[in-house]
Amino acid sequence: MGKKVKKESASSCKETFEPLPIELKSPATVMLLLSSPEEEVLVKACEAIYKFAERGDENEVAPLGLGALEPLCQLINHNNKLVKHITRHHEDTVVHEFATLCLVSLSVDFTCKVQIFDNKGLPSLIQLLSSPDPDVAKNTVETIFNLVQDYPCRQAVHELGGIPPLLELLKSDFPVIQQLALKTLANVTTDKDTRTTFREVQGFEKLMDFLCNEVNVCKGRGDFSDLHVEALQVLANCVGESESVHLIHQGGGLTRLMQFVLTPSGPEVQSSAVKCISRVAQNSETRKLLHEQDVEKTLVELLSVEGDIVKMSACHAVAAMSLHLASKDSFRDLGGIRVLVQLLGSESSALREAAVQALCNLTKGSRINAFAVYEAGGHEILVQQLHDSCPMMVVHTAATLANMAEQEVIRCSIVSQGAAQALVEPLKSVNPEILVPATLCLAALVCNAEARAELNSAGGLPLLVNLLCSSHKEVRQNACWAVSVCASDESIALEMCKIGALELLQEINQSVNRRSKFSELALARLLDANLSIKYSLTGYLTSTDITSDGFYDAGKLRAGQKALTLEELSKQPVNRHQPIIAVNTASEKGKWTEDDKYKDEDNQKAQLDSATQRSWMMMCDASLQSLVTKATKSILPLNDKSEQYTALARLVSQAMGGPVEMDKLHEFPWELHLSELKFALQSNVVPIGMICKGIYCHRAILFKYLADRIGVSCTLVRGEYNRAWNEVLIFKGPPSVPGCSPQPCRYIVDLMHQPGSLLKANSRAAIQYQTI
């Protein structure tokens, strides 16, 4: 029975189905054949799908909708163990070849990539990287390259152990396979974990072997420098971390890299090698390692080679290495700065930009290097480059000039080349990347009076003031710094106040988020240059705030209220408000002369009659000039400070109506007197020398002005309800006690009730004088 069964079985196996030729026209039917157990059918089905997908983008996507990906992913790992004959093994390879060939076409589509990944196609593909068949290997690595354009696949290649077989493909005899492997490695090594694995499997060493064995690799196959460019890209990814660089350095990798840089090769390869050095130089620790390898000498040599592409890469490397202090000196000593200045004249805009970036870093924090650029004539070319249309050129140029302008001799030369005017155009930009160095450069240059005048005449002040409103913190701070420097010029400060700088700075300083030391300094400097506005805004002038002709008191300035100039105030119609008290002793020939009776009624009438025919700005306050002369002659010779303050107080009191008892202050007709002056002058502006009846606020201003003219220190403080006073410092102490120096004591000067009395600050008498 057993033998019979065996015989029947054997007889059954010998029976074969006659070949059935079928002509298929529907892609869906071909998809069904992918599940066939016959290798020959599978091969033909895969070949048909590949040819179909190759015809266009729509055909590539069509098999996806028909469910081709799942069987194809299974076929790339196809292996029929029942087939033992050599020809049958060959058919397995053919199946792999056509299956992977189909996947190459499909993997360029994003949706297909997702399905290949979801159907576990990547593990099988990684296994096929080691296939002895070059066509299978080529198709496989190309498919993987397409897949790793997306991060999940990139990470999966590392996790599934794909790095070692990819490195092994570098030994292939086929450049196309090597190139695809390098492109894939360049992509996957952008991931930090992958770089760690790459380092652990000696990836750097294998790539260096690949690069340094150029003759053996390329022998008899022509120029394959593009492979070296791809390999250097992988290296550049791997040398961006200090840990990797240290391990590479310990194995002699940096030395080999430096040798490769100097090895004669094509410009593109040499440029890529220098880019690797630039990548190493991104870290402070690794810059030190490169410095120990004398990288500066190599880079300076490369700045003079033929070909802009290598020079440009060398400039970028110099810029990176210049962040290392010792390298700054090395580049200068090796003549690198002079070469870089020469490159500023290149016809290539990209090379000029790279050169100026290197100079920017070389001059930052190095006065010697800045002077070296100046000696090479670099400042002249740099000023011209501020007109360049390339944004990054302007960025690096402005930053370099800012570095150089810290030295006065260089700053004057830069200004003489028209740098302030050249910066006006960059100030119009809305790009913070341009505005940051432009405003910084401007702040450095406007220390020079010529630069301030040039900026003003070129219309740069409104642009600068507008930048105070910038939402970019650094731009706003640099603009504040530039404004504070410009404010050292009184006329420029006045111009900035006219265009709203004062109001903007007040608003900024009221903001918790935008206020800074820069904005506070800018406001303080602007007020220091315009004491009239400072007094109106703050109600306080220090002893170092020296009043002069043109000072005026327009009353207390409310928050947000625009500060008007004296010219603007003088043009307003006469109103019922308190007058603007103005100070002016500028004399004009043929105008009022004074005798000792400088305020008799006839003389005052003459001043009023003359004032009706001229604007106040044209008037000379002869009475005030007479007071200055008297103070100079009678008070300045006094040796004791207390005597000087007392005498000056009595002079002021006498000029403004004499002593007034406190309980009779309401009987003092100062308001009527000032109204009459305003009516007679037909102006809200009243010269202080014309006031014959003045109270606290008027006398305090006159005292401050006269004290400043004769060099006697005092403050001016505004109180409430027309109160104002002057505070002085008097040094008092026991002169006979050894080792004891006189101590300063603060006093309030009485100008109203007992003129000349010095009231100790915070005493009952002083407080009574200061308040109602």
C-alpha cells in the first residue's frame, strides 16, 4: 500500500501543466501576478510594473492604488529554499533586481515612501545592501536614498544597522554605487545619533582612506572628484561636534585632513575640504586644535590660489578661525589681512562678501588688526561697499567699519570718505540684520562733528529717530546709542527734538519691556543738550547744567506733551497763560545801551517800543547784560563762597522788586506786571531782564543764569504753585582740627523774603520757603 502511494505520488509530480501564454493589458491583473509562486512569473510581473511606472509621474502613483507596494516589499526579501539548482538562485537575484527597480521609481513619491516604510520594506532593503549583485545593490541604495529624504526613514536606517553596509559600499567597483552610498550617508549623518554610530564604526577613518587613496580608487576610470566632494560633505557633518573632533584628532584624523587640503586636486574638492575645516572651527575647543595644527598658514596660502571657489571657502574658514584670539594675530603676522583687503577688489561679489566677513571677525576686538586693515587702504574700499546691493555685503561691511571706527585716526579717515552719508541708505532698510550693524557703525562715526553734519544734511536724522520705534531690541538699543552720541551737538540735539525724538524716548522709558540703559542714556543726553526742555520735563537742573543764551522756561511739561522750541512759542498768539521766560544777552550793534539805572521807567519804555517792531529773537536783553556785568565786577572778586551767594541773591532781589514779606506776598503785583509786558511785546515770550517784579520762579532762573555766567555752582529746582529755588553747597568744618576736612552742607538761597539768607536744606525755614 505504501509503495503504491509513493508510486502514485511520483507519477503525479511528473505531470506538468502546459505553458499558457497570456497577453495582459490591465495593470490590476499584473498586480495579481506578484503573488505567484513561480519566479519566472514574478520576474515578468516586476519588469512589466517597472516599465509601466517609468513612463511618467501618473504611472508611478498608479501601482500604489492597486496595492503593489506590499507584495513588492515582500519580494525584495524573496528566497525559495526549495530551489537548489544554480539557475534557480540566479532567478532569485533577478527577482530582487526587478523588485528593487520598481521601488526606485515608486520611492520618489511621498505617499509611496510612507507605504514602503509602513510595510516594513526598509529592513529588507538594508539587508539587500550587502547583495553581491551590483544591480541589486545599486537599486537598493538608490531606494534608501530616496526614502531618507524624510526624517523617520533617516532615523530608522541608523536604528536598523544601515551605517556599516553603506560604508562597505564605498569599496564597490562601481562609482554610481559609491556616489549613492555617499549621498545617503550625507543625508543620514545630519542626525546626531547617527553621527555617534558613524563614529563608533570608524566611519571617519574609512572616509579618509577613501579620500587619500584617490589614485588607487580612480585608476583607469577617469576623474571621479565628485565622489570626493560627496565624501567631504559627510565629513563636514561629522566634525561639527567637539566630542567627535577630539576622537578624530586622537586618531590622527585632523592631521590627515590638513594633508588632504594641501594635496593637489580640483577646485571643488579643495573647496569642500576647506569647508570641513570651517565646520571644525565652529567650536571654541576645536578651533584651538586647528590652531595647534597651524591651520592659519594653510588658509593664508589658499587665499592666493587660482579659482574663486577655493578662495571663498578659505575666507569663510578664516572668518571662523578668527574667533580664536591667537588666530587673529597669526593671520595678521602671515600677511592674511593684506591679502583679504586685495580680495575686496575682486569681480566676484560672493568672494568680496566672504573676504569682508573674514575682515569683520579679524577686526572685532583687535585694534591692531583694525589698524592693519586701515594701513592696507581697506577703509576706502569698505566705505564704497556700503552702496552694494547685496544685503550681507552691507552687513559685514558696516560691522567692519564699526570695529575700525573705535580708533580716532581711523574714524576720521572713514568719515572723510563719506561713510555717514553712505549709511543713510542702509538705515532705510526694514531688515534687522542690516540695521543692527548699520546703527552700530553710525554710533561709532557720529563722535565726529563732520559725520554728524553730513548725516543731518543727507536726511539721516529722521531715519535714525524712527528707528527708536523698532520692535527689534538690538536695533532700538543701537539707535538710542547713536542718538545719545549725536546729542553732544546742541544743534543736532535740537533738530532731533523737533522731529519727535524726545517724545519717543519718554514713551520707551515708560515701558517696562522696551526701557533700557541705552534709552535712558539717550534721553538724558538729549535733555543735557537742551536744558530748557530738561527743566520743563524734569523740573531740575544740576550744578553742572550750565544755562546760556537761548534758555527759556515754558512751564512744566506734561507727559506726552510735545516740547516746542522758543521760535515756535514766540509765533503763538498772545494768550492768558503764564509767559515764557527767556534768557538772551546776544548783543546787536545800535541796540539798547544801559547806564547804572538799568531799569528806570524811561529805559524800560524804550525797550518795549523797540520790541513791538522786532521779533524777540532779534532782541538783545540789555538789562540782563547789565546784570551780568555787575555780577562779574562786584561778586566774582569775593573770596568766600557764602559771601558770593549772599551778594548774588541781593542783586537778583533788587532787580526783581526787592524783598517781599511772606504775609504780604499776595499784595505783590507780579502777575499784572507780566501781563503788561506780554501785551506791550505782543508776545508770550518775555525777556527775563525786563521783569521788574518777579517772584520765586523768576528769581531762581535769574540766580541760576548769573551764577553760571560767573562760575558759581548752584542748582535750579521747580516746585509747585510758581515756587522754584536754588540749592548750593558750602563746605564747612573746623579748620584747626588736624585730619578733618570740611564737609559739604546743602543750603537753599532765599531770594524773596530775606534775600541773601542761606537756609539749611530740610530745615523748617527751607521747607517753608519751598512750599506754600
